[in-house]
Amino acid sequence: IGYGLIIEYLLLGVIFVRVTLLAKLHTYFRGVGGAYKPDAELILDYVMILVGFCDAFATSFFPAPWIRIAPFVRFGLAVTIPWVGAVITSFVQVTRSIVTVGIFQIGTVILFAWIAAMIFDDLDGVDMYGMPINQGFENFGNALYSMFAVQTTAVLPDAMVPSYHHNRIFLLFWMPFFLLAVCIFAQVILATVYGEYQNQVQERMKVEHQSRAKGINAAFNYLKDPETKSKNGEEQEVVQYEAFAEVVQVMASFQKSATKMGDDMVRICFDALDDDKSSALSSAEFYDMCDMFQTSFKVTKRDSAVKESLDGTSAGRILNWLMTNGQNGDDPDMGVNPPVGIEPTFPGSPFDYVMNTVLGVNVLWLIVESIYDLNDLEEPAGFASLDLVFSFVYMGEVVMKLCWWSWEEYWMNSDNTFDFITSVILGVAGTGTLIFDAPRDMLRYLNLLRVIRLLKALNNIPEYERITKIITRMIKTCGDVLIMNFLVIYLWTAVGQQLFGGKLIKGNPALADNDDLDFFDSHFQIYNFNDMLLGMITMFFVTITQWIDQITIVCMALYDHYTVGWFATCAFWLSFFVASPLIAFNVFTAFSIDIFLKLEEMSSPENQKLGDIAQNLGGLQKDMAAKGSILHIQESSNLRRERVYKAMFEEAEAEDEAEKDEKQAAAVAAEA
């Protein structure tokens, strides 16, 4: 606790300084008629920091690990972050959208619970397995909980086994409930939740674009040259390079990418916006400036010193033959990450074929080792030596690539970064095994890194590589809904730690009369709320399964029926079911499907295209590559996500417009 509190005090101090600086900046903005941040958010920041210090101070003298306000303080501070606040706002609005259908769902559960209690409460017998026929339906309260658990499908088919086995006519009771609660209302809720979230995202994008257009138009009118200039055959108002350069220097204090721009890079950025190469920006070209500031530009030296020193020699010609596939024709080598439409020169080269063969042999070797290990067979002495051989071969691959590319160019590729780290770890481990007599078992466990690396061999299958890239981009694009799920789990875990922390143990006197709880029989004690990490893992499993009956029952058993604690527990689990499985996780499920389908459509060869900035710089990239320098253009994750959203919603708007046109045409035809 001591070190944790010290870190907590330091972090709260850093946050206090940051909020104070934001408050000063807010004061300056108000002085010119604007507002950098809402007053309510600044007040909330200061209140949360004060509460955080008080909580840490109290914990320093009266430690109680399960009674902490700190998690709520962190949540409150997160709410004031603009994009987190937008996520929470979307969640609240989505929650409101399901009120109507939620009432139907609740009404269905209550109605069938009442019918079940009326039917089953007098069936006191047992089935042929000794189970009470009316188990879970002894009274209305139990029936209400049982029907709620059934509609989550967490207790199916167990809940219906006693009654169904007793008399098959009870299917007339169960089937209508399944159809209504599970098959219909659950899907209606999914459609409602996702439809509302989609509308929220679309509306937020419209507001952002309107605000952006307003700000850019104001900036353009302020920076434009007094004289017009001919562009595309007509006189237009323009911004000259000098004014653009001044803007970049001012933006340097706000944008990390801008702070790294020298004069040459500023000129590159200007050329990226100048579509017709007229050395002036029209209002339409100037509008892309926001996209430019969300794009990183980096120039690297392509060739290594070794390659340059061997140029023109027989060794250099051999190196060139080994490292190129000869498919780029007259185009220069565009480095490790060539633009869309330009084939890379290394894949398919002789050295690439050699390393892919090594990877294949390594896969077979790992299978052989697994057979020996799983069957407890004695391994021959040469096994460990062969592991070392593979480790040093991969080190040789890294060295070979660094003889071809410069370090900065090599590091620009994520695959190369991973290869370098894993190869160095395996190489160091192998050296330690040879020189310092390190345990050979250590090398075996480190070989797990090699297993991950072997998956690279699958990238030689074009469809696998395409799907992998789509899934990776899908996860990045779904960042907001993933954060929504995380925040819901975090907040409810913080509450659960206060209610159940340290109490879900067999020796708890509150559970003395409940020795037959399935929670303990199933050995679920690891799913507890003793700390935030364990609690979040517990709630995560509840989210993906919708409901875990054993955990819910043991939590409710901690408190006597109809006490404050019992009602708080019921409210805790019911609200979490609505907030997480029903809303947040449903949004993620539906949204990720939509995103995947749109990305798959965008990744098809006929739909792949460069952005305007990359298109404008295509010629410059080739010119620089011919001179041995590579211009890397990388859009930020926010800009890439915005492009996917735009593609999704533009299609939806086009469909709406087409539907309106059809209705208008039908109306005109009817009048005629």
C-alpha cells in the first residue's frame, strides 16, 4: 500500500498542475470571447482531485483496501476528457432509446414469472433424478429471478429440465417465453441500441465537420492574399506559401507533428495540399489542412552504409540479387512501406524465399518437439543445439536486412520491429546458454516468441494477410465502443468492490447457512472483487456470457432478503446487465460487424485508393526515392477511423436520398 499511495499522491499532483494550466488557458480564451473548457468540467476536475487527496490521506492512516473512493475519482477525472465525455454521452442517449422496448421485455418476464409461480408452486414432487419439479419457482420472488436468468440464456436448458421432464406439456409455457424474450425482444433491443448509437456517431460527425468548416473558413478569410489568382481556369481567392508557413509555426505549439517540421517539411506539406501545383491554396485545398495535421511525414535514408559501400562491386551485385525480387521495373525502391499501388521489392526475393523456407522447417521442428514433450519422451541431445541454430539464423536475418536498409528505414516497418526484438531476445538467451551455462529450459519457454513469429509465414497467403489487416484496423476503428465497454466494467467493478470485496469466501459467517452454493462447488472463488483487477476480470466474463448465475446467487446470499444490502445487490446486477451485455457489448458486436464489412469492401483492389495528400505527393515520393530518401506518409488512427465512418454514413445518406427521390417520383406520378 505504501508505494501505491506514493504513486497516487504523485499522479494527483501531476493532474493538479495540468488542470491548473488548463484553467489559466481557459482564462485567456475567455478574455478573447471564447471558452477553452466548460466551467463545470474544471470544477469537477478540482473536486475530484480534492476527493482523491482526501481518500489517499485517509487510506494512509486507516487502510481499508475494499473501501476506496479512488476508482470513482479516476472515473470522474476521465469524464472531463472530451472524447471520453462524448463516449459517455452516447451511452446515456443509447440507454434512453431502449426504455420502450425494455418495458416490454420487463413486462414479459414479470408476466411469465407470475404464470410460472401459479403453475409450479404447488408441484411439490421430485423428478426421477431427485430434483424438485418446482425448483426456482417456489414463490413469485424466486420465479421472477429464474425467468430473468432464463431470458439471459445463462441457465438454459437447466432451468426447464425438471418441469419438462415431469410433463412435456410444459413446453406450451416455455416456448412462447423463449420466442418473445430470447428470440424477439433481445434482437429488437440489439437493433434499437445499435441504431441509436449509429445516429449519435453520425450526428457527432456532422457537428464536428460543421465546426471544422466554420473554423477553416474563418482562418482562410484571415490568411487569404489580397489579390486573387487563376486556378483551374478561374480567378479564386488563395493563401500563399508564406502565410501557410506562418500557420504551421503557430500550430507547432499545439501539434506534435508540426513541431518536427523544418522548412523542407513545411514545403512538402504545402505541396500535399496544392492539387494543381499552382503554388497557392484555394479555399477547397485549404480545407484539407486539418487532414494534413493528422498525417505524419517522415523522411528516412533508405540505404545502409554497407549497401552504399558495396555499390558497384561484385559483393554489391550479389546483395542486390539476394534482396530484390526484380518486379519494380523502372520504379525506384520505395523502401519497407511502399505506397498503395507500388509493389515492394523485398517480398519474393531469393533471401525472402530462404527465410520462408527456414520458417517452414522451424514449424515442422516445433511440431516434432511438441510430440516429444506431450508424450514425455526423452529428447535427444541435439534438440537444444538445433534450437540455438534457429535463434542465430534469425539474428542473421536481422543483420542481413540492416546491411540492405538503414536503421531508421528498417525500424519504420512493424514486422521488422517485432523481428528485431524477438531475434535479440532469442539470440541473447542462446548466447547465455552457450557461454554462461544458463538453463536450457529458458530457451524452450522463449521459443514461444518464435511461435508467434512463425505466424508471419501465413502472411504469404494473400487472403490471410488481407483479413489480418482488416481485423487490426477494425479493432482500432472500434476504439470508442471498446472504451465504452471498459468504462462500464470499471465503474461497476468499483461499486462491486465496495459491496462484495473480501466477502466471497467460504468462511464468511454471512454464508454459513448456504454451504450448498454452486459458487463454491464450481470452485469459482477466483471470480471475486478483492481488488480492481480481479473484479474487472469477473465482470468481463459476466459481460461476454451475459449472466453468471453462481456469482449472482452468492452475492445476493451475503445479505438478508429485503435489506438495504440485498436491494443494492439486486440493483447492482440488474443495472450491470442492462449497461454492459444489453447496451455496451451489443453496440460493440453490431458496430464491429458493420465496420468489418465496410473495411472488407474498402480493401478490395477496385476500391483501394490513396488519399488526396498521398496522391499529391506521389511524384515527390518517387523523386526522393530515386535519390535514396523515403518519404513516409502515415495517417493518424483518428483520420483513418473518420474515413471509415464517412464511407459508412455517406452510403446510408445516399440510400436515404434515393428513397426520398423515389417517394417524390411516386407522388408526382400519382398526381399525374
